[in-house]
Amino acid sequence: MLIVPERDIADLMTPEAAFEAVESVFAAMASGAAYNFPVVREAIGHENALYGFKGGFDRSGLTLGLKAGGYWPDNLAKRGLINHQSTIFLFDADSGMVRAMVGGNLLTALRTAAASSVSIRHLARKDARVLGMVGAGHQAKFQLRAALKHGNFDKVIGWNLHPEMLPGLAEVAAEAGLPFEPVELDGMRAADVIITIMSSFAPVLMAGHVSPGTHIACMGTDTKGKQELDPALLARATVFADEVAQSVTIGEAQHAVAAGLIAETDITQLGAVINGSHPGRTSADQITLFDGTGVGLQDLAVAAAVVTLAERRGTAIEVSV
Ligand code: NAD
């Protein structure tokens, strides 16, 4: 069995490798070659923790496994550890033997950022130049860094409920040599692409804040009850998701579907656009929306990529089982 510890991930994994891994597993999901297992998520009644498993199997790459982890709200204050903790386990699809154990904390941020970047590549207008960020927390910086690597933007604008967090986004824009401008939500009308990534339980980005032709990657809503967008935006947009079943239960579409504004059948898997079986954006005025809820197969795809990189570099720790 190989171990790739959390401390090694930053040196091994790149946004480019994460992009490729996530793009190809989304395509495999849409073609039926890969599927996610039902998610287990439990309040364990200890340390206020939420703990669970996200797993799946990709027959095309023979990637089988799960991510185990969750949220310990007091970790930072009590232990100086980050609140989200996860570990990914990969198994040999032929024998069931454990193959690898991989630190999942940084990989979660990289695979989430890769998902929105893949949506931007396949759904945004090719002339998109202004990137709007709504949210400025831990994930937002990864989202911005990945989007700037894969898009052709020349300006970043941003809004956050807590404006004191916006300089973190300005720093990431500066790394890419781009200007950053804080705006009110109304100012998001200037954006060609908008990424939303907040811990919000009520709509923040309203239909009037978005111009025709925009691509929105809605990345913060990954649990029942969370919400970032005005449901009217989903009714106006052509909606795509990593996985439709998750989109309507724990994703942003849960609210528009419950309000009867859209139906589950109105939502297309992003992988169908990657595979070419759905045309994706068909006009410059169309609003496209990606509901990225986060699936186990994304975690397995980036973990498998990191194990390959660690083996190549000779840094994977081998343990006999
Ligand atoms: P964080 O705590 O670092 O940042 C939270 C962000 O939300 C900040 O910008 C904060 O100002 C903002 N915010 C908090 N309360 C708000 C409110 N009521 N209204 C508007 N904005 C509010 O969190 P993070 O790690 O950056 O995660 C952000 C979200 O992304 C969380 O909801 C998290 O569960 C989700 N997430 C999704 C995926 C996925 O695959 N889709 C993966 C990881 C995290």
C-alpha cells in the first residue's frame, strides 16, 4: 500500500493535473463509465463534528475508493488544525485490496476549483475577459487561481459579505498580474464569468446582478438548505451540474426545483458537453450556470493522479499490508 501524506500534496499536485483529472472523470460520468455511490453524512454527536463518506467507481480508469472526512468546527480554536479534515482511500478494482491512502485536505480545494474551471472552459463565451468572484474565503482563492490559469481574463472584480477578506483575492489576482476591483453586487453586471463560493443559506446573487451571456459557476452550495443564487436565475439560465441527482438535492438547483421554476430534466451533466453529446452554450446572450456540488469521483480522480505523480518521483511511502 502507498501513502501520500497531506504534507506532500502541495509539491506534487498542480491545478493543471487537477483540471485534467476532473475533466476526464466528468466525461466518464456522463458516458456511464463512472458512477458515485450514495453519500453518507452523519452528525456523530462528538465535538459537533459532521463526518461521512463519498465514494465511487470509474470503470474507464479502474479507480475505486472513497473519501472519508468531514467538518470539526472547533479544530482551529482548540487544536490549531483546519476544520475540514479528509483522507482518500483507493482500492485495487480487481482484487479489492487497499492500494493507497492520500491526504485529502488540499486535494479537496484543488478538485473543487478544477470543477469550476472545467465549466468555464466548456461553457463560458470564448471572449470572456472579466471574472467576478462572489465570496472570498478559503476556497475562493483556489477557485480564482485555477480560473485565471485556465481562462483568458484581463480583470478580476469581487464582492464579499465580509469586505475585509477581499485583499486575499486581490493578492491572487496580482500573482497573475491582473488588476482587482472590489464592487457592490450590482457591479457584477460587468462580469463575463461569475464564481460564487460562500457559506450562505439565503440568496445573495440576484437575477438583476447578472448580464446576458454570463457563465456562473455556483460552487458554495453543497448541502441541503444552503443557497447562493436567486432561483429566478436558474429559470433564466441553461443549467448544468456535476451530477444532476446531487444538484437537485444538495446543490443550488434544490431551491429552483422546489419552487417549480425548473425540473430535474432541465439540468444537464457537464460531462455531456465535454463528450460532445450536448452542445453546451449555443448563443452569446445565453446565461449558462454550473451547479458544482462536489462528487466523490472528483476526489478519487485527483488522488489517483497524485499517487501516479508520487510514484514517478519516488516519494510515495510504501507499507506492506
Ligand atoms: P470559508 O469559511 O473559508 O469562507 C466562507 C465564505 O462565505 C466567506 O467569503 C464569507 O464571507 C462568506 N459568507 C459566510 N456567511 C455568509 C452569508 N450568510 N452570506 C454571504 N456570504 C457569507 O469557507 P470555504 O472553505 O471557502 O467554503 C465556502 C463554501 O464552499 C462552503 O459552503 C463549503 O461547504 C463549500 N464547498 C463546496 C465544495 C464543492 O465541491 N462544491 C467543496 C468545498 C467547499
